[in-house]
Amino acid sequence: MEFTVEQIAQMLNGEIKGDKSLKVTQLSKIEEGKEGSVSFLANLKYEQFLYTTNSTAVIVDKTFEPKKDYSSTLILVENAYSAFTILLQEYQKIVADHKKGIEQPSFIAETSDIGEGIYLGAFSYIGEGCSIGKNVKIHQNVTISDHVSIGDCSVIYPGVKIYKNTFIGENCVIHANAVIGSDGFGFAPQADGSYKTIPQLGNVVIEDNVSIGANTTIDCATMGSTTIRKGVKIDNLVQIAHNVEIGQNTVIAAQSGISGSTKIGENCMIAGQVGIVGHITVPNKTIITAQSGVSKSFKKEGMILGGSPASENKEYLRSQVYIKQLNKLDERLSTLENKFQE
Amino acid sequence: MEFTVEQIAQMLNGEIKGDKSLKVTQLSKIEEGKEGSVSFLANLKYEQFLYTTNSTAVIVDKTFEPKKDYSSTLILVENAYSAFTILLQEYQKIVADHKKGIEQPSFIAETSDIGEGIYLGAFSYIGEGCSIGKNVKIHQNVTISDHVSIGDCSVIYPGVKIYKNTFIGENCVIHANAVIGSDGFGFAPQADGSYKTIPQLGNVVIEDNVSIGANTTIDCATMGSTTIRKGVKIDNLVQIAHNVEIGQNTVIAAQSGISGSTKIGENCMIAGQVGIVGHITVPNKTIITAQSGVSKSFKKEGMILGGSPASENKEYLRSQVYIKQLNKLDERLSTLENKFQE
Amino acid sequence: MEFTVEQIAQMLNGEIKGDKSLKVTQLSKIEEGKEGSVSFLANLKYEQFLYTTNSTAVIVDKTFEPKKDYSSTLILVENAYSAFTILLQEYQKIVADHKKGIEQPSFIAETSDIGEGIYLGAFSYIGEGCSIGKNVKIHQNVTISDHVSIGDCSVIYPGVKIYKNTFIGENCVIHANAVIGSDGFGFAPQADGSYKTIPQLGNVVIEDNVSIGANTTIDCATMGSTTIRKGVKIDNLVQIAHNVEIGQNTVIAAQSGISGSTKIGENCMIAGQVGIVGHITVPNKTIITAQSGVSKSFKKEGMILGGSPASENKEYLRSQVYIKQLNKLDERLSTLENKFQE
């Protein structure tokens, strides 16, 4: 890309302080800015960098007043962070993958319907009876098994594996090597100590606007569906077991795992490396802190949970403070014991 | 599928209460039952659903006595859960993947032996000197490197990567994007702070009837073999390091990790997100609760371990109770201190 | 391979005690040694095996003095462990994959440069504008997206997926199904509770001599680069988030996760299942014990951290001791309370 500072300012409805004819060619963090960079300053924690950055232009809040000399041209806007996000999105449109068409070799079963405007990368496979919507991008080395449905404008990155009967909505993004619809982990113990596989006959349903991270696994239901509601965002290396339901707009960070038949509410935030046992309910708007282990259902919405086993986070943090002072507790007790002996 | 209730009852050696001519077309949980569903009721916790379900037929224990009106036809059997499992298995046979033959494009080195009745999906690769048994199913985008052996009737799902010299027994199932035989994590520290790779020359041996989950990784041994004994069931995203041995019929849930050279006994149950350090021994029939960290060998069979570092689970739970009461302990101590001051 | 004991001894500059004409054909652990094996004894914990092993030859330290009878031929060297490592490396050269050339079908965009002596496995894909160095080995079912650079002699195992604009140095090894350059997990909350994707426009830079484990994920930066410095060794199923920097020669064990924008120093050792929050700094030479959760920056180099939230490991271990004695603390307190009542 190449724009003048003036063009950027127009795009953002901003006011210029400095040379409006300068050219910018890339977006950079203010602390990594170079000649040709446009950066932003929103959090005043980073103000110092304004006075040292080599960025050609810096987007700042209208209300911001510099305290020292600076060499960049400023673009004053209502909200610097939002304005910069707009730039990011515009930039992304320019650099986005505009690939279309069907690369060879690839495999499409005759009984499958393929929408207009799709991209299918080489070495990708679409099984029998699939329905692939318009403008879907399926990158390379993807396997889509039989009777899978993918809604318009979804993007499937390289190496994703989708088991049969999976339903994926519109505008979903599934990152590389994620696995959707693998068998639930169900085995019936036998008298001789061995296990018999319980057939997993259900599927996975992913609603619209869902994002799924790289190498994440979502198991199919034993019967019925494992369900990911619209707007859910799941990070890398997350495990979602059979018959789980994730409520809409819930966010799950990397390496967390949710066991079978558990139901997570809407608008929850689950941090990284959290574990949640099976057959429980997590209410709407619950926040679960990193590495927690949730071992039972909670009923109140909007709680913050922490620890393993998880309790209200305040309680957990209070326990942590007491634990750190156990040596003092021990000393106080010894002092009393000694006094009592006297 | 479409069966009459009578046909289902005959299959299960059951007795009918209600209309035996009704038709059923799918298996459903009792709480999700629809017209045309056959469901089961085994755990009385779910009894309420019998009185509200829309399932056409419900399989119940012979001894069960309904307490309210219900609208489904009942099928009375010795054990409702077992009977339903039989139905699941019959249903699976009907819907199972009956693919056979070799899809193109695929790659089979001339020096490899391929058994009768196999299915090889498109974009899959079989290297030099491999031996693939009868009726093996290898789905799409699988890589099988040189000198790999796979026993009869095993199923390899899409995207699985198997390194050279791996041995896999009969009736194994390996789910999508699992990696078998990657290098053990071995590096020798050098004087300058860098590391030199220790060559990993061993392999992985997987015995019969083993199931391995999606995106799970099993490293090869430095020398000798990483060994997964018969009947072991491993869930998704599990890490098995070099030279580990897992005893027969042991079950390992998602996101657990076992470090190098550790030996896990037979018939153990390892819950999710457990970590086990290297070079230790876990005895037969050990149960390890979720998120535990096992840091040393145990000797007694059949223990339940919990916590990190893990101890006998009773001890761990007792500590947890005390931790929750630390504020009270502190108050009691303060009370005594005050009394003593008086 | 087949060598005489004499040839092995010459290779290692060692002295022979026993029959120098015997033939050895494989490397084995001393406890698993067979006729034809050459083994080593470095750690005296394993001395007992010398007196029972069937290994034809055993490499020992010059200074070692046997206390019982043994049947193997000994090879005396300065340092038995180092000598054996040399043997491992020689052996690896013999058994290494000497594949070269471009297998078909594979896909190379016309605008990409491919170095001399490369191996490209079947079903692998190289996008537009890539630069692949000399003697690079790219195994099967690999996807290399547009504008990726890979340095000389690097090895990319089957199923690896590399997103666009990734830079990989020389002599790197990336194990099967790892994902490099997937989108950072960045979403801006909207007023209606939904999330808008923040475009991730940066890349991943991996310097020379880096090793990355199977099914590990490294996200691209929002802007700028996620950076893995030279000599870093990363195990399986590790998550590295956007804009993270890992200092040179740092080692990270399996299933650990590092959140966005965190900076890890040089020569650190991070054990398995560790979690590190975002936007913090871990100093050089820090050791982090397994399952720890690092929640804040530390300043001193060379600390050992443990626990979740992590503190200096000594402190953590002390707390663990106190926790185990909480029942006694409680009893002591009750005793005092009773005495006071009297």
C-alpha cells in the first residue's frame, strides 16, 4: 500500500498536524515505527514512544496534548484506537487473499454442491453429498468428509479435517489443522478390564461467525449434536468434548478443555489452560481465570471463578494470600505455645 | 434406518407395552426425543423425561414401574443401557463408512505390501517398505512414512502422520491429525549455552485395539520403543513422550501429558489435563484426577491420586478443606492471642 | 550397520578390554542389550546392568572399575556418555532419510524459487513468491503459503502448515502437523456482546537452528513479528501467541502456552504444561517448573519459579510443606484452645 498522510486522515475523518504530503506504506506499533510507518497512540503508558518514534505519522486522540518535541506528523481523531482498527481492516482488504477457483489436483465428489466464487486449494478433498456455500475459501490439504455443509463466506485454512455430517454456518473461520467432528471419547468397561467403543453417531453444529483456532479439536456428539453457537471465538489447541454446548459470543483461550455434555452459557470468557468437568452448567457471562479447574455447576450469572477446584475468584485469591502467610501463622502459633508453657 | 417397534424388540429380546407397529427411524436421548425416535431410560435421574418425551419408543429395565402417564411405547429388557448400546452398534453398522478401493490421486511406493479390501483416500501417501493389513481404512491426506506396519482392520482418519518404523496392531483407530513417531525432545546442552540434538533412533509400537484421539502426539524412543499396550484408549491433544510405556487397558483423557521414560501400569484411569514427570512408575489400576501433577513413583496398586504435586486423593481433598478454612484458623489464632494479652 | 568392536573403538578413540573382533549391528540401552548391541554405562545407577547385559560391547568411562564379572567387551573412553552420543550421530547419518527430488503430485507456484538438492514430498504445496533454500527437505502433505522463506538445510515434516509471509532460518526442524503463522487471537468486543475480528497483519520469524514439536502452534503478530530466536527448542502441543518473543537457546517442554506480547529471555528452561500470561517479561536463564502459572514479570535473572501463580520455587515448595501440615496446625490450635478453656 502507499498513501499520503492526507489520504489516511480523510479515511479516518481526522485533522492533520504536520506535513500532509508525506507518504506511508505500512502500519507499525509506535515503538517499532520506521520511516513510512503510520502508528497510533491510545494508551498513555506508551506516550514516551511518541517522542522517539521514527513513524512518519501517528494517530492520536483529539484531546491528547504532547508534553515534549516529536518529529512525526499527527493525525487527530475522536478515538485513536478505533481509528487504527479501521486502518487495519482497510489494509487487510488490500493484502487479503483474493484467490478464487479450483486448484488441481483436488477432489470433489460428484454428489456435492459447490457455491459460486469459491476457492478450493490443491490436495483438498470434498466427499459425497456436501453443500459448500458461496465465496467459501477452502485452502490446501483440507479433508471435508461426506454430508458436510459449509455456509457462505466461511474460510477453512490448510489441513483442517472435518468429519461427516458436520454443519458449519456462514462467515466462520477455521484455522489450520483443526479437527471438527472426531469421535467422542466413550468406552464401556467390560468384565475383563478391556473397553468396548460406544459408537458416536451424532455430529457437530457450528453456527455463524464462529472462529476456531489452529489444532483445536471438537468431538461429535454420541447422539444429537455438539453445538457451538453463533459468534463464539475459540483459540488454538482447545478441546471440546462430545455433546458440549457453547453459548453465543463466548470466548475460549488456548489449551482449555471442556468435558462431555457440559453446557457453557453466553458471553462467557474462559482464559487459557482452563479445565471444565463433564455434565455441568456454566451460567452466562461467567469469567474463568487461567488454569482454573471448574468441577461443579454454578447458578449465578456473571461470576468470576478461579482456582482448581474453582470457586468465586475473590475467595480463591484470599486463600492464596493466607497460603503465602502460612509460615507466619506457624510462628504465631509457636509463640503462643511457648508462652503457654511458661 | 426404518424399523417397527416390534423389530427392535425382537433384536433386543424385549417385551412390548404399547403399539408394536409404530415405526422408528433414529436413536435419540430421551430428553431430545421426537416422533420416530427410540430412546432409553436407565438412570432414574432422567425418569421425569419419560413423562414428557416425544420419543415413539423407550427402552426401559424390566423392573421399572412408571409413576405417571406416558405416551411412548415401552420396550422392557433385562438391562436398558446394554440393550441401547446394542442398538447403537447395529445403527453404526448401517451408517458406517463402507468405502473401499484406492482413490486417486494417492501414492503407494512399489516396495510396500497392501492387504485385501483396504480403502486408501485421495492425497494419502504410503512410503517404502510398508506393510498394510487387510481391510485397513486410510482416509485422506494421511502420510505413512517408510517401513511402517499397520495390522488388519485398523482405521486411520484424515491427516494422521506416521513417522518411519512405526508398528501399529490390529483393530486400532487413530483420529485425525494425530502424529505418531515424531522425535523425542532430547537436546544435550553445550558449553556456549546452545543445544545439540540427540538423535532419536527408536520407534513407536502400538498394540491391538488401541484408540488414539485427534491431534494427539506420540514421540518415538531415543533407542528401543515407545510402547502403547493393547486396549489402551487415548483422547485428543494428549502428549506421550519418548520411551514411555502405557500398560494395557489404560485410559487417558484429553490434554494430559506423560514425560519421557515413564511407565504407566495396566488398567489405569488418567483424567484430563494431568501431567506426569519423566522416569517414574505409575502402578496398575491407579486413578489420577483431573489437572493433577504426578511428580514421583508410587508403589501401591489401585490408589487414587490428586493435586499437584499429586498425593493420595483423600489427603489432597483434606488439604483443600483446610485451605478453604484458613481465614477461620487465622481468626481462632487471633482470638487466642487477644485472650492471652488480656 | 555392521562394525567390529575395533572399528567402534577407533571412532571413539577408546581402548578395548576383551575381544576386538566381535561384530555389532545396533545401539541399545544397556538394560535392553542383545547380542550384536553396543551400549554405554555412564550413570552408576545402572552399573548392575553391566553384569547381566547381553550387549556385545559396552562403552564405559576410563576410570570405571567393575566390581563383578561381566561378559561384554568394554570400550574405555574419556566420557562414556559423550562417546555414545557420537555413535548415535554416526548411526543417524547412516539411517537418515536421503530422499531428494520432487515427488509427484506436488504443487510449486511458478513465482517461487527452489534451492538445489531439495526434497519435496507428494501432496505438498508451495505458494507464490516463496524462497526455499538449498537441501531443504519438505515432507508430504505440507502447505507453504505465499511469500514464505525457508533457509538452507531445514526439515519440514509431514502435514506442517505455514501461513503467508513466515520467515524460517537455516537448519530448523519443524515436526508434523505444527502450524506456523495462524491468526493471533484478537477480537474487539462490540456493544451488543459480539466480537469483531482484529486483523492480524504481522508474521512469524524463526531464526536458525530452531526445533519445533509436533502439533505446536505459533500465531503471527498483529503487526510486526512473533519472533523465535536462534537455537530455541520447542516441544509438542505448545502454544505461542501473537507478538511473543522467545530469546535464544530457550527450551520449552510440551503443552506449555505463552500468551500475547510476552517476552521470554535467553537460555530459559520452561517445563511442561506451564502457562505464562500476556504482556510480561521473563528474564534470561529463568527456570519454570512444570504446571506453573506465571502471572507477572520478574526482573532477576536465573530464578527458579514454581506454583500458580508462580513465585520463587523455594517459597512455593515451603508453602506446599505447610499445606501438608495444616491438619497438625489445626490440632495444635485446638490443643491450645482447650488448654485455655481449662
